[in-house]
Amino acid sequence: MGKFCSNCGAELKENENFCSNCGKASDVSTASRALISKRDIAVSVLLSLITCGLYGLYWFIMMTDESNELVTENKTASGVLAIVYTLITCGIYSIYWHYKMGKKMAEAGEKYGKAINDNSVLYLVLALFGLGIVNNCLIQNDLNSLAE
């Protein structure tokens, strides 16, 4: 995978000194998008159900860590810390986490030129009604589109 501008997300040519899209100096490393795994959403849900939620914890950790790699402003705790905070707060942190993931996905979409809406309020409402698995599917869909 090539190099991408850390300012606007545009792909840079190998010997380019400045981004042709925004003009920022191209002292950027290989894009964080290369670190994102494209996951099959149906398989992830099925594995979460079959393993009584254990795969769901792994999925939660991976989505958190991958999304933190994509953004510069809306970072949250690492995946493992997010699980710990969720346990300590009896699930309240996970509601906040879903809201922040909506913000992070919108920021990442803007940064990398993908049409991703700010679904933070939708994620918040779904989390309040106990539909976190639906949020996970929507978030993974956004991550999959960013991995392309």
C-alpha cells in the first residue's frame, strides 16, 4: 500500500514532496488504513453468539484500536482499557464508547475521503436500548469501507 497524506488522506506518489490535494509536506508514513482488518460482519456476529460473547470482546478491542489508529482528535482509550472501563462502570462506559465511535468514524471518513456520516447520536440511542451489537455491525461496516 502506498503513502497517504496525514492531513487530508489523499494518496501520495512515491517521490512527491508535497500533497497534490492539500499542499502539506509529504513527511508521512504508510497509512494507518493498512492496519485495518476487513471483517465479515455476519461471521463476527455469529462468532460472538457461538462463543457466548468472547469473540465480541475481541471484536470490541480490535474496532477500538483500529479506529484510534485512523483519527487524530477523537481517540478513546485502547481496546483493553475500554473493556476495563466498561466493567468498572457496569456498562456505562460502553454507551459513551458507542457515541465516540460515531464521532471517530465521521472524522476518519472525512480524513480519508469516504462518505461516512456522523452516527454518534444513533449509536447512543441504540446503546441505550441495549442494541450494541447493531452498533458494532454499523461500525464494522464503516471500518470495512475505510480498509478499502
